[in-house]
Amino acid sequence: MLTAALASDPLFQHVTNIVEIEPPLGDEKVIEKFESYMFDGELHIIYENQLASGHWGTGIRVYKIEE
């Protein structure tokens, strides 16, 4: 699962909420979030992923936040 620790502290020392977002997509095997930001009501998550082939890449997911 792609899990995001949501906190204002960049080192996650004071995590306020942990959210499981969704499973790996396609042939992703490992997902490591390294940046996220909100823009126009959307959560953008930039992450590293390891594919089933063993190759690493960078991905971005965009989620519409509905309240």
C-alpha cells in the first residue's frame, strides 16, 4: 500500500495522521514517498517505485480531496 504520514514536520517526528491510499499500480513492487504537496484542492504525491523487473523510477499521483 502507498501510505502517507501526514504532518507538518518534514522528518515526521510529530505525525498527526497516517493514511493508506491505494495499492501499487501496474507492476510496481515497492513505493517510497519522498515529497507531497497540495495544489488547487489536489494532493500530489511524488514517489520512487521499484518495478517487478527490478528497475527504479519516479512517479506522481494526483488525488482530488473532497471534504
